[in-house]
Amino acid sequence: MKLRPPAGAPWPAEEGEPVFNEPWEAQAFGLAVQLSEAGHFTWPEWADVLSEEIKAAQEGGDPDTGSNYYHHWLRALERICAEKNLAVEREVETRAEEWRKAYVNTPHGQPVELSAAEK
């Protein structure tokens, strides 16, 4: 299956620039696209939540350099999933902690796998 953004949504890159800085950014992007395509929310709904998250970050002092754009994307994804009852907040927190443990337990340069959280 070839991943494409919803109609009217641009690809997240300018010509000649890298699309994503980290694998998790691509995964967050793909998850938002897949959830939208599955009918859990429309792309305009997504855009509204994302813009609200970016605005809140800017009001909180985010310098808006673009370097943490996908952090806003992730917060928006967590929020819309909670609002649509796709994930319970406690489950999201638990999984985030599992990924944090997996990251800490993974040797430098190796791919992080969730199973490493159990070490």
C-alpha cells in the first residue's frame, strides 16, 4: 500500500529537503493519515486540532523554528484520539512510558523496539 496524504493535504516536505528527521515523525504522520482514511476524523478536523496545538505552543513560548513541528503533530494526534475515544488517556500514558523505557534500554545506534521496555 502506498501512503498518500488526504486530498488537499500537502506532503510534509519542500523539494530537496528531508521529509522526516526521525522515524517516529514518519510513523506519526502515517498514523494520522491512516486514521483519517479509516473515517475516524476528517482531514479538516485534523488540521483544526493541529493548528490549535501549534497556537498553544507558540503562546507558551515556542519559537516556531519548525524543529519541533512533529512534537505538535504528536500532541494533536494524542488529543484527537482521546477526543474520538480511539485511545484512553491512561493507555497512551502507559504506552509512552513503555517506549521511554525501551529507548533507555536500547544500545546507541540500534533501532528501538518496544520489547526492550521489559529489560
